Amino acid sequence: MYKKQVKIQRIICLALLILCAVIFVYSLGIMTDLYDALYSTYRRGKTSISGAEVYMDMQGFNTDFLHASIGMILLAVMLFVTNTHSRRRYYIGNYAAIGVFSAAGAALIVWAHSRIEVFKAQFLTIDFTELAEHAAKKKTLFTDSTFWFDIHYLIFALLAAGIILLIANAVWKSRLMKEEQALIARGKEAAA
């Protein structure tokens, strides 16, 4: 039973590390279409398109989101540093790494989701006909797609699922360790 559990915990830890890298790439890509479509509308710090202020408004969030995604990668690496991915028995450091990663991941989901939803609503207030005319005149990208705002549902759902699996794995591991201790105690009693 332990071999199966250790194999699953290794897969969970690796999947979380990969997912944190995906979140990092997402934090870099969320502004891509906005830059291509809206940056050319700015002159002297002001935009000529109604609603296009979302590009500048998102700059601070994007910086914080990028830093948070790097922090999540480091916390995922901490699961490997504490040998959470391969250890047969868990110790305090393993439970601490799982707890910190889970809490940080949950906080990131709540914070980033709430901010992205606000910016998506702000993006949808853009005068897209005016933006299309501007894009045709300046030969820049025109987009009214909310793809980069919407993909966060999938990414954060995967992160939430990974956190749940990580915690469930820790509970499973604890039960296995208690069962093992009970078997050892019974074996000692039988030997005596």
C-alpha cells in the first residue's frame, strides 16, 4: 500500500510544480493581447478610447501576480526540498510544507480571481467599435476576446484540485503511518 501511496504523492508534487510554472506563464501572458490592442491608444499617459484604461490599471496587479506565481513555484519546490514527494514517513517539515503551499495557493486563487473578474468587467466597457477603427488606422491588433481573462477558471480549478489532492494525500499518509504503528505494536506484544 505504501508503494502506491508514495507513487501518487510523487505525481501530485510534480503536477503541482508544473501547474505553478503554468501559472507563471499565464501571469506573463495575461497582458499580451491588452498590450497589442490598447497600448497604441495611449498618448502622454492618456488613452483616446473609452474603457481602455484597463491596460494601465492592470499593471500593478500584473506585477504582483507575477511575483505571486514565482512564490508559488518556490513553494512547490519546497515540497521537493522537504522530500514530500518521496518520503515514506512524513515529519513536521512535510506537513508544514503542505500547509504553507495549500494556504498560499488558496489565497492566490481568491485574490487573483477577484482581481481578474474586476478587470474583465472593466475590459468589457471598452468601446470596441472605436477600438476597431483605431486598430485599422494604426495597423495594430484588434481584439474583443476575453480569453486571457477566462482561462483563469481552468488554471485555478486545476490548482484547487491539486491542493485538495495534496491535503487528501497527507491525510492518507497519516492513516497509513498510524496503521503501521499499530501493526508494529501488535507485533511487539505477540513477541513478548
